[in-house]
Amino acid sequence: QVQLVESGGALVQPGGSLRLSCAASGDLSRVYAWNWYRQSPGRQRELVAYIVGSTTDYADSVKGRFTISRDSAKNILYLQMVSLKDEDTAVYYCNVNAHTNPPRFWGQGTQVTVST
């Protein structure tokens, strides 16, 4: 079993910055992808960013503004967000893919609200 706990969500003004953290624990030996998703009311959950091996990628909507990284020693996944926009308001979820049963694990989510 893998456990994921997000933190760092807050109310921030447009143009502001936040860093989200995801603390991972449990059996991580078969995890092969580390992901951030987000979901706003009335919208489908969308993949924001991911790490597979040494490769990172981002949704077009956040490219150039968000940076995903991982501290492998501490098992913490990060999402650095800058130049935040109103449309970035969402619950942000940490997620991993693993060669396990089940093959996917989710955190509880952390709320990011971008507003004046």
C-alpha cells in the first residue's frame, strides 16, 4: 500500500506563488510515475504534471509556470507554482502509478484558491 498526503494549498492572489508538497510512504519500490492532478467544480480531473524516470511533462495550461520535482531521499513530490491565475483554482491531488494491485494511489487533495 502507498499513502500520499498533500499539503501547501492556500488562498493566493493572481500572480502569486505556492509550493505544494506530497509526502509518500508505504511500499514505493514499484512506483514508476509521480503525478499532480487538479479538479475544479464542473470540470473533469486533469493531469497537471508528471515525472517518469528523469522525464517531466506538463499540461499546456501550466507549462512555463509550474515545476514538478521529487526528493527521492525524503519521498516528497513537489509542485512549484508561479504566476498563478484564477483558472488555477482547484483541489490539487498527488497520484502515483505503480506495478501493484491496485496500480494507482491518490492523496486526499489540497485546496488552491487564486482570487483577489
